[in-house]
Amino acid sequence: MPSRKFADGEVVRGRWPGSSLYYEVEVLSYDQKSHLYTVKYKDGTELELKENDIKPLTSFKQRKSGSTSSSPSRRRGGRGRSRGSWSRSRSRSPGRPPKGSRRSASASYQADFKGTMGQILEVKLTPLVLKPFGNSVTIYNGEREHRECNDILHKNSQERLILSQESSCTSSQYNLRLRREEVQAKETSSKEEKLVPKEPDLLKTFKVTPSPQRKDLEFGGVPGALLIMLGLPVFLFLLLLMCEQQDPSLLSFPPPLPAWADVWETRVCGVYLLWFLVQALFYLLPVGKVVEGTPLVDGRRLEYRLNGFYAFALTLAGVGAAVFWGVELSWVYSHFLQLALAATVFSVVLSVYLYARSLKVPRSELAPASSGNAVYDFFIGRELNPRIGTFDLKYFCELRPGLIGWVIVNLVMLLAEMEVQNRPTPSLAMILVNSFQLLYVVDALWNEEALLTTMDITHDGFGFMLAFGDLVWVPFTYSLQAFYLVRHPQDLSWPVAALSTALKLCGYVIFRCANSQKNAFRKNPTDPKLAHLKTIQTSTGKSLLVSGWWGLVRHPNYLGDLVMALAWSLPCGFGHLLPYFYVIYFTALLVHREARDEQHCRRKYGLAWEQYCRRVPYRLLPYVY
């Protein structure tokens, strides 16, 4: 095995792809398998270079050639310098263009496509390359480099700059990772037919995956992640204990702690495992269409079966059969704390399994949010798409056990209210809470495909954050209003009921229309039905909506979510703050998620995102920054 020549952190000179020019770079890491160095240029670009493309600083001290300039800015416009660095290779090119139409290597490196297109583009990593005509042999620094790029001369006299779409010209020298969102180019049927790429192709750029150890950690970093993992389960049980108090006011906080036997029972744990396995069985049923997710780093697209609504229908049928056969569903209410603890233990065990298996997966399958820190990665998740065969663990847990369980818990609370309060029918408040939240869950399951483009699926790994959130937090916290109404009934007036219903419908219209518009545009931006929408083109080849619902605020779907959250808390009255915990928590959650979206989009779209923010300055609420 060859020995390593350069150490991490060493400042050396690295050759820029497609040229003979060397710049100061910092060595970040070394791959023992591929024998490639990951280096970082001064402008932030990170590439993987071979050892013979890296030279120590001392080897350049006696050289005065402009080609070894340590700063790209020194390569600006000098005619003699540009000719000096390219004259050897261009003199051998049979397709040498006329003097008036030539562009130097420095111009290709610094190009921002200004004048080529009528919009701002962000090109960080991929320099424009003058594509040679015919078979040519170029020489850089005395090293012969063969390029077999057979091109047919265009009939027009005007020469055109095109981006090379053949990775074979550079893959032998450099390892550039494609941008995740970029769709793989279609293979050409004949090498002799080369067309100038259309405008969307010029927008595509390369994205190099940054070193995980150098990322800015979210959620307060390692201390914040540790605090959340320890604090959320405790806080959940305090909320549930408060709901069981006769007076659930802040003055009675904290509530008295129950005995261990009241919060743990092995049989209850078995019931929860049975529930999880039944939902897994429904997930494996060969019903529903199969769709592809977003492209991964390696260009693959995973397949997902959309049968969540069928699983929901089968679950309701099973619950109805259980009621018909005389099964006491109020058992769930009397063992609610025990079920919550069983779900918490299961989520922790699942998180340990997910982290352990992620240690064996290749780097390309890690989540962009992973950091390299064990505590933080256990929280945020290391592996992006953990699967057992075709069974996708993260996708399954996002909508099935927790979201469907939320509806079943609400139904149990409705029956428990009738039993505890000796009512022949459920209260109007309980009916409204069940109806509002049922609509929310049905909408999510019916539009299951929209989940595939969310940050949870495309960015975050599957760790404690999503495991606890999906399996514990959603079913046992989102049902807090129904759980509260069992022991604290409300005589709801019709005006309040009408106001709550109007708010719910208003929020749902905003939420559904905004999401439908976004999903339709992501599926087919050229749909004639969307021709009236205004967009801003980005350097990734994608567009940003700046009209319709997405021209009012940057996150109209979040606005609809907040309105709906308020609507299903109003039926609980104004006697205590506890039923409004969901509104307070959900507001903080969406504000934090909005900030994460902003940061992610700013890194992804660059200058185009800044232009979008000027066009749509309002984030969650119109006229409110």
C-alpha cells in the first residue's frame, strides 16, 4: 500500500481540474481505499485530487510563471499570461477558434455566466471548458493527457461554449460528486452527435459533499441534542400526569409522581409491539402504486409503495370489528401512561439499532445532517434511508404507527369520556376535536407522496429525533386535547363551535392549496395549468415560485398549520393553558423548522434565494417578518 505523502491540515498546491494551474489548498482528509486527498481551495471549493496533482509549496518558490498564482484573481484578463498558460495545448488543437472568439482558462474559471443568460447564477465548482473538436492530445506541465471527445463541427461560424457532459474526461483525474438534486443526464445513442445543451443544462452545477466534521450543528449542537433526548420524555409524562389532575393549572405543577407499577407493565409493552407489527404487515401489502423518491447522492432513486390510506382503512375496520365483538377500548385510556412508556422504550431501542447499523454503511448512504459526533448523530440520525430489504424504516414510521395511532387514541378518548362522564353521547367539544384531527390525518395519508420531498426524508437521518417524535410524541402529545376533555368536559356554545369550524376550514384551505400547488410544480413545472405562476431560476436547474400561494409568504403551508392548530384547541375552552400547549409548541416548532428551511435553501440556491427573499419578504405571516 503506498504511503501517505501529505498530512491533514497541511497547506500545499493543488491543480485545478482541466488546467495546468495550481492554487494554495488545505488538505482535509485522505481516503485509504481510493488514495485520494480531499482538499479545500481558498474560495471554499472542496475537491478530491490524486497525489500527483498536489505539490508542496517549496516546489513553487523559484517559479515565476503566472500559472502558479496562489490567487485566482491574479489570472484576470492578462493577454500574455493567458496565452502563455494555454499556448502549448491550444497550438496542437486542429479546431483552434479565431482570435476574436477565444476565451482563456481564467475567464472560464471566473465566469458567472454574465451576459450568457439574463439572470444571476451561482457557479462555484464547475469551470466552463472549451470543448476541443476532433481527437486531440493536450499537454499540461509536461504530462500528456488524452481526451477522446469526437465532436462534429457546428455549421455556424460562431463558436459556442458548452459544458462537457462526459464525465470520462475528468473522472480519471478528479472525483466530483454531483449535486443531489441533479437528474442524471440521458445516455446519447451515438458519440458522433453532440448538441449544445439547452438553457436548463447550463444551470446544472457540481456539488461536492462537505466534510461532516465541519458542519454547523443544529438544535444547539451536542449539548442541545443531549438536553432534548433527556428532557422530552420527562416533559411528556408531566403533561400526561397534569391532564389527569382535577385542577391542571400551573399552580399545581409538578403533579405527584405515580408508582412504578402504574407506569410499567410487560403486557402493555406486548400490546404496543403487536400494534407496531400489525402496521408493518399492512405496509408490506402489495397494494397501492409504487413511486420513486428524490435522487440520492449516487443518482439512485428509491422506490416507495403508497398504501398508507389502505392501512388506515384496514385499521379502522379492525377497530370496528373489535368494538362489535365487545372489546373494551377504554382499556387504552386506563393504561395510557404505560403505553406511553412502552412506546418510549421501543423508540430508544430502535434508535440504538439504527445507530449501530449506520456504522457499517458506506459514506454515500449517510444523511447530510450527520456530523461525525456520536451523541449528535444518535439524535439526528446517521443513515439517511435505513432499509431492511425493501422495508424502509424511516418512511414507515413517519406516517403509520404514530399518525394512525393518533386517530385511534382520539377515538378511545371519545368512548372514555362517555364512560367517565356517564354521557349517552360524546360532547360537542370532543366531536369537534376528533373531527378536526381526523381530517388532518386523512389528508396526510391521502397525499402520502408529498412526504417524499420533505426535509425529514431528504435531509435528516433516522435517529432518536424522528423515532421518538413519530412513535411517541405524535400519538401521545397531539391527542392531548382529547385526553384533557375526558376529565374536564366543556359545554361548548354554538358560536364558539362555529368559530372553531370556520378557523379549521380556513387553515385547511390554505394548507392544502399551498401544498398542492407546490407538489404539482415539483412534479411537472411545465404543466400548462401552472403557466400563470412566476418563478426564479436557480443554479440547480430548479425554479422558485414567487406567485400564487408561495408569493404571499415563503411558507403558506406552515401558516395553514398554525391556524388549524388553534382551531382544534378552542373547543377545550379557556379554563386552563394545558390544552393550548400544542399551539405553543407547534408555533415554536414551525418557527424553528422555517429557520432550518431558510438556512438550507440559502446554501442550496445562493444568490437566487436572496433574490427570492426580496420578492417574498414575509416568512410565516403576511406583513410580519
